Amino acid sequence: MVRISAYFIRRLLQSILVIVGVSIVVFVITRAIGDPARMSMPLQATDEQVEAYAQRMGFRDPLPVQFWNWAKKAVRGDFGDSLWQREPALGLVLERVPATLQLCFTAIILALGASIPLGILAALRPRSWLDKLTTSISLLGVCIPDFWLGLMLILLFAVSIHLFFTSGYGTPRHLILPAITLAARPWGRITQIVRSSMMDEMHRTYMMTARAKGLSEQRVLITHALKNASIPIVTLAAWELTRMLAGYTIVVETVFAWPGFGQLAMHAIVERDLTLIQANVFVVALIVVAMNIAIDFIYATIDPRVRLE
Amino acid sequence: MKTKLVTLLTAVLLLALLISACGTPAPPPPPEATTPPEATTPPEATTPPEPPPAGPTGSIVIVIGNDPATLDPQAKDDGNEHKINDNVYEHLLTRDPQTGEILAELAESWEQVDDTTWRFKLVEGIMFHNGEPLNAEAVVYSAERIIDPDFNSEQISFVASITGGEVVDEYTVDILTDGPDPTLPARMTWLKIVPPVYSSEDIDQFEQAPVGTGPYKFVEWVRGSHVTLEANVDYWGGAPDIGEVTFRPIEEAATRLAALQADEVDVVTDLIPEYLAQVEKSVSVHGLEFPWIRINTNIEPLNDVRVRQALNYAVDKEALAEALYSGYASVAEGQMLTPGHFGYNPSVVAYPYDPDMARDLLEEAGASGATLELIGESGRWLKDKELVEAVAAQLEAVGLDIDVNIVEWSDWLDLLFAGAEAAPDLQYSAHDNVLLDADRTLSGLFTTEGNQAAYGNPDVDQLVLDGRSETDVELREQMYHEAVETIREEAACIFLVNLDNIYGLNPNLEWTPRLDGRIFVKDMVLSD
């Protein structure tokens, strides 16, 4: 227990370092790519108006001063108002978190649900037609560009047959298509890893022992082989989920007009909304760090050899 | 290995087949369903079905590009906000949908009292949706709110001349300007009248839940998802036909099209011309947007008028309109104004496409083979990059060496506002003048002091300056005509095309788009 809390504190400190580092990088980059005042004003604005705005927002102060002023408030959770929507930026991002989480978790559940049985079946009958088909379409899933897949699913399931909605948010009929689109890539990759790690386990001697004990084939597969094969699967699934949350939803959320923080990040960048970009990056960094810690705990749970220290 | 490949190929082919079969658009619509570029009303619109007698019914969904920045109608220069609030708020004056002529709205009459004072007589008995009265005090408050330097409105250039207002009596109000301002009535078609008590009580509330005098009342705003309005049955101008309007942000053009095809939405703005063949019903109208190429007239060889004229002769405007915009654009007639703009000069025409003339002029000026840098950007406007590349190819065809440089938005902005001396040789931009008065275009782009100008001519400067305060309408128009003609003769920029606004509609929706690009839902009728 002591070990775990020591571990936890160390990870927490590391995480804070990561988040501060990311914040500094984003802060500097967003201010280095052009005059933030000019970029957020209309083309008709005169130089005087732009200058007045820049002064008011503090964009003319030296960068370290700007960062200090920002950081002082940020540690209290005040990331400043969004330049675009003039609301507290952090609130605008947090408002969008549930939609993105809903989308990403649905996608990863779909991906796992479809890939694990398929990967096991393929591993059981290597070189069968099922195995070949699985290998081929999982490769396809990895390669298909998400914007293209998304539009094709829209044409097929929303325009040709009115089974789902083209875009928007609210019901399962809105959720299914973007979730499938987002799931395609992790599904493909996880299927491949399930297949190969199961194949590895099949030839281990403990499998023979398990069968010799007279266990049913089902138990041999699920409680022995799959459990031992699960570390790479969990690693990959967690990595894919993190990738989604850390930005891979942007395209899918834009295509499907899904009001998550990926779409918001896109708007923040287009509108050159420095505070909103900053808050968005902070939230994403927080999620990624939390995911990493969570994964460590999952490892320790499924594999007793793993110790958190 | 070989069988694996075969399996894979088969799978890919099957999927491709399946998807292409489903991706094929529905059979092309009957030709009369889509209207030609100039037409504004579909032919079958002549006999609207009898409206149901019982008040506003039905609901429609209008697609906008993005979430509004705010729902405060005076703060931002944001097209998404305007599309929504144009239905919630009203102005003292409005415009004729087709001619652009200024008409009464909340003010029943108006007159200029002296050089700097305009008097408006308000329609009596109008209420804001929350019960506040629309009176002279509300108008003064609205004017003073938007010009307050602390409020820092992005719309300030639309109301720049206003210095304040005065209550004359309950329903009579004076608007004061810093000098004679003949464009004041045009400004009053822009200034939205807000309720003084509600908007000053709680600004956060006001930014999220607008309250106006208009035909639609605010219901809810779910950020990123939708804004909903409902018909104001007590609207002073008579209740609108459609009961509920939802504005939904969909950024991706292909998704907007799909949403229209799937009958999920009823009005799609800024439809891409290529998509029109797949849309059952669309309407279009000449828009206000003019892509253009700024010329830095201060540097060699562009300070020679012959070179600038050659650039204009070299560009085939009609081909650009056809090839890039599928015909949903028209040649800009040597000016960046439409016939609806005050100051449009009908006798000025575009430089004809004449590459031989262009070559001769370049030869004469000793500029054949000159190298010019053309700055463009990508993604901000429809076909921006493609347009720049097409123009560059046409300029190269007459013997110039064009160095196309597509830059990032912030670099593009820096170059646009670098000042006349440091401006690049040629720079693509796009201009739209929603005030429908030539002053905004001429002073911003073609005067020595203009914030986006790289051209200066003392005669034009003087005409624009005088025009801004000339209260004699005919004299003023004369001045603009003269300025427009000089700018065209001097080839102060490369004039290109004027884009149409294209809207995809639900076949059951009857609506004629407006010259000023605004979308008033009260003008729409839903049949069944």
C-alpha cells in the first residue's frame, strides 16, 4: 500500500511536469505564429482598433510577463475567456467533454467487441478462409481514411436508407455512424494483435497442461490463453483510446458535426482563439495523463507480476 | 501469400463496389427544379398553396457554418450570429430584398434635420419579447452601447460615424454623427435595437439568450449543437408562417449536402456549386463577395498603369466564373460593387479578355517577362487557392513570370496589413460590402489611407473624402461614379468575379433569397 501511494505521488508529480511543459509550449507557439489581435479582428478593423484590443488583452507585454499573468490565474482554474465565444474557456471545453467521451468509449467498445471474437476465431484456424478474410479486412480498417469512411457511411446509412442521421448529437441514431467510423482503425489493429498474441499462446506448454487437466476448450481459451494474451491487447486498446481522445476525433467530429472537444479544438484553431486552444490542450493533457495512470493500474490488476513502484 | 493477396483484392473491390453503388446520387432532378443562376424564384412558386389558417406551424432547420460566437447582436462581426439574430432583432430601417432600396422597419419615417442629425419616427406600441417597450430611449441606448469604446464592438466600422443619440419624445429619436454622414440610413439597416433594461442587467444572460422585437423569439442554445427560435405570435408585423426554426452548425460541406439530401435540414447556405446537380431544389442570387487581387502600385513595374491594365486584360474572367464556380459567378464590371450598392457605376465595364492587348501593353511598358510575386491563401474562401493558381496561369500566358506563394493565414494577414510600401506585388483577397454603400469599399481598398490599400491617387482620395460628407444624394453618387471610373481606368487592382450566394432548399419551402444575403425566416413559406 505504501508502495502504491509512493508510486501514485511520483506519477502525479511527473504528470504535473508534463502538463506544465505542454502548457508552456502551446503558450509560446500560439503567440509566435502571428499577431493574435489582428487574427481575431475583422479585416475592416483599423490599426488603431487592433492596437487598442491588443493592449487591452495584454498581447503587447513581453512573453514571460504574459505567461506569468496567465499562469497565475490558470492555477486557480481560470484560463481566461475564450476570444471567440467570450465565455470562460475552460468551461466551454468541459461542456464538450461528455460528447467526446461518449463517442470514444462507444468506439473502443465497438472495436473490442468486434475484434476479440474475430481475432480468436482467426487464431484458432490459421490459414483458413476466415483467417485470411480477417487479416484482409482488418488491414483495410487500419488503412481507410476516416473522413472518407465517414462520408460513405453517411451516404449509405443516412441518405440512401434513413437508418441513422447524417450528423448531430443526442440519440443512438446520431452516435452509431461516427462511432463506427472512429472504431475502424482500432478495430483493425486490435483484431491483428488479438490474432497474433492468441496464436503465440496456443503453442505454449501451459495450454497442453490445461487441456490435459480436462478443462473445456472454452475455458482453456478464455481463462488461460486470452488472459495471458491480454497485456498487449490492453496496451493497444488503451493507446488507441488515448489517441482518439488526444485528437483523432477532430476529423470524425467535424464530418459528423459532433459537438465534442475535438470539433471545438478545430474551431479554436481556425478562429485563432488562444485561450480556448490553451484550455483545450490542458484538458486533453489531463485526460492523457489520467489514462496512463489508469492503464498502469489495469496492468497490475490483470498481471500479478506487474508491481507499481 | 498469393491467395492472401487475392482475398484482399476481392475484399477491397467488393467494398468499393458496394460503396460506389450507394454513393451514386439519386437520379438527377427534373431540370425545372433547379433554378438558373440569375433566377430567383422557381417557376412553380407562382401559386403558393393556401396557408393553413391557424397561426404559425411546422418547423425548419437552417444549416450555419459554425456555432455563433455570441448571441449579443452588437458585439461580433460573425456571420453565424447575424443569421440567427436577423430573425430575433430588428433595425430602424431595412432594405428592399431585390433592389436594395432603403425601407422603413421599426422607424416609420426618417429625415435629416441638419448636417449631423437624423430624426427617426418610431412605429408606436412595439414591445420587446420580454415586454420592454421599443421607444426612443431604447434606440439611443442601442446606438450608444455599440459605439462605447469599452464595449469594443467588432461591428464598429458599420456605425463609425455615430456619436450618440437624443430622445426627442417617446417615439421620436435623433441620431447624431461626427460630421455630415449620408450613409447613416444604410448604417441604420445594420444597427440592431436591443432592450435597455435586459441587456444591461446581466451581460452573460444577454449574450446567451437574446431578446428583440423581431418575428422570432429565442428558445435555447446548446453550444455546438443548435440554436432554436419560435414564432413570435404577437409580432407587430403579423405572425410568421413557420412555427419553429433551428439553426444547426455543420462545417463540412459534404455533410451539409448529405443532411439536405436526407431531409434532415431545410436550408443550406453557401452550397458548393459542384453539389448543385445532386440537390433537388436550390435558389441563388448575386452575392456581395468579390475575390480580387491587390496590386502594389508603388513599385516597379506595377507603378506603370499600362502594366496594371495588361494584368486585367490578361485574365479571362468568364472562364474563371465558368470553370471554378460552375457559372455561379459573374464578371465584376470593373468595380467591386453590385448594382444594389449606392455608387455602382453602370457605365463602367470589365476589361475584356484580350491577351494580345496585354502582351502589347507589357511590351510598351518594357515589362515583358517581369517576375511578380502573387500571394494567396488556402481555405478561407471558396476556391481561393484554385483561383490564384488559375489567374497565375493566365498571367504567365501573356509572358509574365508569376511566382505563386500560398501562405498561412497569419502570414497572409501580416502581408495584407504591411502598409503600402511593404505590400507584396500581388495579393489575393476577398471583399464584401454588406453596408451596400460604395464608401466602405472605396475608402478601405483604394485610398491612400485605406487599411487594405496599396494604391493611392489624390483625386480618388478627395472624391471619397468629399463623398463621405456630401448630403446631396445625386452629387454624392456622381462623386462615386467618378472615383469608380478612375479606379477602373487606372487598373488599381485586378478585377475578377462576383460570386453568387447559393442555397439548397427543402422542395416544400418557398423562399426568394435577398440581395443583401440576409436570411429572414418570416419570408419563408412551408407547403406540404
